Amino acid sequence: MKTAFFIGLLAVIAAVALSVPTLRSGEPLETYVLPREGIVTQFAAPGGEARVLTIEAATDVRFMRPFIEQFQREHTTTRVVYADFLSSELLHRATAACKARRAMPDLYLSISTDHLVQLANYGCASDVPSAVSDKVPEWARWREVIAFTIEPAVMVYNTRLLPPEQVPHSHQALIETLRGDGRDWTGKVGTYDIEKSGAGYNYAVFDARQSAIHGRLIESFGRIAVRTYCCSQDMVDAVASGEILLAYNVQMSYGHAAQRAGKSIGVVLPTDFQAVQTRSVMLARNGQNRADATAFVDSLVAPPGQQLARALLQPLEGATPSGAMLSKRMLAEVAVGPALLSSRDDARRTRFIKEWTLAVKTPPPESARD
């Protein structure tokens, strides 16, 4: 009887030992759990695993793979787990984890820098050493949020179906093209669904601030029944397949990646003004591997990381792949800091999306079409 009791007790102790994580100093009680949502990619440690770096992001893993592999060449015993979400989904997950004081990934990475600024403002971030943050320009950092690339919005078009001489090169030219070039554009233009995409919403807000013709542009989208997409990659794929002829406000890096892959894609950086965003990182408050997270940020902003950005994305300084120089005025519009939160005001955001939706998704009466 006693033997059976002790055998049972040992079994219970073993089960508890397996279910309770071994804690290191400063770790939250619970361990980070891989998300069931999103697209999760694992990068095995080339030198045999000793640690794990977890990243939740709103950037396609295809762009970040070279940065991760570059990091792992210096940190050979770190496995990297990368989970990709829509920017709005990432913000929701991060906010919920922060408020509930649950375990968080080690690092957040997003094209919607305003989301990270909001999280940092809520106290959801961990400090980045000044030796790392000082490597970026002052406009590209605020508290714990560090920008490592910029992302201009471009128009992409199908080079097989749309001759270069018929491609608009400015916002005004796009309006005129959609209204009067004789082509039936109905259902042949795509843009972000700003209700679903944080990046798309930010680009649209930037457009509205920069141009008095923004209202005419979105009315033109309504006339031709513009198609809306969650993501830049989906828009580029739709253009390449001929599903649509042209996509508006696509992240430039996605257009150039399609060109490098040999797809029939042309890329136009508008000549009148360019909507711009930054891609940024933030160490999470309840991350469990702060050392590797800090080292990863350092690898992004150090010269080798910025050289890689020049080839794949767009570095913080210098010419774009299209040859255009980004002006100080443009960069001031996207400087990392509290000013980005002005577009996060709930009432303002709701009103803007409502007006945009009415113009873009509600066809005008027949008498109003031209």
C-alpha cells in the first residue's frame, strides 16, 4: 500500500515538474506560447540551439529572412521564431498581452510604427541601450521604438497589359487616367482596405494631409469600383496575374521584390508627393530573451543591416531604389514619436474610415458618373 502511494506521489511530482517552466531572473511566471494565428516561421540555430528569440511582426518573412540569417551568422546558437500578422492583428495581440501582463514575444516589428509608439506609451516596451539607439537618426527613434527602414508608397502596374506611356506618374495624372483615357477601369484597380490594414490606413491619412485632391482621388476609386486588399503582397500578386491592371499605395519593397523575381511588374514613385511610413522594432516589456532581442535590433541599425536594407527594403538615409531622394519634409511627417498618435484618436479614425468607405465602396448614381 505504501509502495503504491509513493509511486503515485512520484508520478504527480514528475507531472508538475514537466508542466512548470524553469524560470530565470526577471522572467514572467508563464512562458511565451507560439501563436496559432499568423504565419509562423522557424529559423534553426546553425550552431545548435542554446536560446530562442521570438518575434511577432507585420512584415512578410521573405523580406526579413536575410536580416535573420545575417543575425544568426553572429549568433549561431540562437533559434529565431518569426510570426507574421496583419498590422491591426499584431496591435490587438500585443495590447491584450500587455494589459493582462502575459508573456510576450521578445520583439515586435511592424510597418505601422504608430502602433509601436502606442504600445510604448502604454508601458508595454523595454529599454533599448543608447549604444544601439544612437546608431539611427534622432527622427527615427522615440523612447523604446526604433525605426530601421522607411517605406514609400508606390503604384505598381502590369507591364504586359499597360504600356508605360499610359501609366500615370502623379496623383493628379491617376485621377485623369481613371476618368478619361477611354479604357474601362472598372474593377481593374486595387488599393488597401483601410478598415483592415493599419499600413493602408496610415498611407491614406498621409495622402489626405498632403493633398487637396485626395477627395477627388477616392471618389474616382468609387466610380471604377476599386478592389480592396489586406496587404501589399496580395495587390502585387493581383497585378502580376492580370486580375487588376494597377495597384495604388503599395509598399515599394514589395514591388521591387516582384521585379527581382521576374514578374511583369512596373513600379512608379509618384512625382508630386509620396506617402511614407517607417518600419520599426520594439523590445517587449515581458520578453524572455532581452539580450538576443537587443542584439537583433543592433544588427538591423548597424551598417551591415542598413546595407542589406538598401538592397531589399529602403534604408533610413539615401536614395530610394527608384533614384528619388526622400525630402526632410517627408521624413518629418513620419518622425517616430507621439505625433504619430494623432491618427490613432478613435473618433477621428472612425470618421476618416467612414468617409473613405462611403467614397470608395459606394458607387455614385449613374447621373454623377463621367
